[in-house]
Amino acid sequence: MCQAGGSQAGRSFAAKHADTIIALVRTVAEAKSYKADILEKLAEHGRAPDSCKIMFCVSVTLGETAAEARERKARRAAACAAEIEPRLSALSFFGQRDLSKAPLDEPFRPAETNASRTMVEAYTAKGRTLREIAADPDVNGIPFVGTPDSVAAEMIEAMAEIGGDGLLFTEPLSRRNVAEITDGLIPTLQRRGATRKGYASGNTLRDTLMEF
């Protein structure tokens, strides 16, 4: 079972039943706190610490040089700021609240709701107004920007700080993004011993998940 909620009720449910959790946080510190909370809840339910794997969402911007990666990230941020309607629609959906007529440049306070609380918190974590929230390029997870070598090093350092278990890429599905990750970043992580080169000998997804 895979569970994707970040509320306390969702975390407790996952700690009792799930094999893996998809966690959306914005910083390494938040991920470390999330991991510690799940470990406590696993113990409360009599489960081993490695019986449920946490996959933290990450956003990756790669370039041949650090400067190129930063430029690509800046272009993405500018595109978000120039076209905020899709983000406002997403926030309306996640929060179950019509924001089409809400003021864009006044302080925004999310309504109390049980609908997609993790996504609402991710969207509103840094912005003060709806315009700032909609223009935020880093709502999809922990951001990494740089070359494959530098990003691999930062990911390894982050996972050492967090305490595992894995990272989940949230980039839009395109040929360029797939190629950059599978042909650039993953081989770099493999050379550093940070990700596997093959799969488990078992026959199920659970076998593969629990092996690493």
C-alpha cells in the first residue's frame, strides 16, 4: 500500500498500514522532522523502522554548468509568475475553495479544511499573497539546482541528514527531463553508490521496494 497524505491522521494511517509514503515537504529540515515522526508512529504500531519506506518529492533543475542550471530555474520561475492561473486553479482544487475572485495582492489565509492539506500547505508555505503563492516555483518538493555531479552530491548529503529512504522526482514528463535524469543524474548517483544498478530477485514491487 502507498499512502500520500501528510496530515497527522494520514501519517498515523500510513504508519499502521502502508509499505511506502509519498511525502511532500519543502526543505531537508522538514523532511528530517517528517521522517522522525513516522518512525515514532511505526513504533507505536509495533512495526520495524524499515517496514515503511518514505519517498520525499524533489524538484530537479539540471544544466551542463551551475550557471546554466540557475538560468533554467530562473526561466521556470519567470514562466510561473507570468501565468499564475494554472496555479490558482490547482490551489482552488486542493483547498476546495473558489479563488477566482479572491484579491491577488492582499495577505492570504488558507481556510481550515481536510482536503489535500499537504498540497495546500506546500503551496502556501512561503507566499504571503495569492500572487506570490502562484508564482512560487518550488511547490513540488525539495529543490535541487546544478550539474548532475553537484546535485548528486547534494542529494546524498540531504538523505544522510534525513535518514532515508528515497527521493521521488516530480518534474514534468518530457523527453528532455527523462534523458537528463536517466542518462545524467542517475549514473552519477550509481557511481557514488547512492542508487542501485539492478532490481531485487523477488517477484513483487514490495520486494524491490524493501531491498534498497
